[in-house]
Amino acid sequence: MANLKRFLFLYANLFSLIWIGYGTYAVVADQPNGQFLLGFGVAFAIVIFAASWFSYWLMGHYKRIDQMAKHVFSSSRKQR
């Protein structure tokens, strides 16, 4: 499980660095829409870190969530 976390955050860091670096370059080089590109890079970094954290959390709690889903689906069938 630790390898999964390391991979996810390495992946997130790499792509975040690429997008934020390109956005910073675009602002410094005064390219058109450079600030928009930097903002997109920051937003992308936040989303990919959140998705990485959520997938790691979900894999860690998979059994508990699976049991909860079985309980919800079985109780809804009984009520019908």
C-alpha cells in the first residue's frame, strides 16, 4: 500500500510540476493567456493531488465501504 501512495504522489508531483512550470514560463515570457495557463496548472495540481489522496484513501477503506454498500443494497431490496 505504501508503494501505491508513493507512486500516486510521484505521478501527481510530476504532472503538477510540468503544468505549473509551463504556466510560470508562459507568464514570464508574456505569452497570451499565460496567467490563465498558470491558473489552470495550479487548479490541475490541486485536482490531481485530491484525486490521488482520494484513491489512496478509497483503497485503504475498500473493505469497509464494500460492506456498507452491501448493507445499503440489501436493505433497499428488503424494503421493496
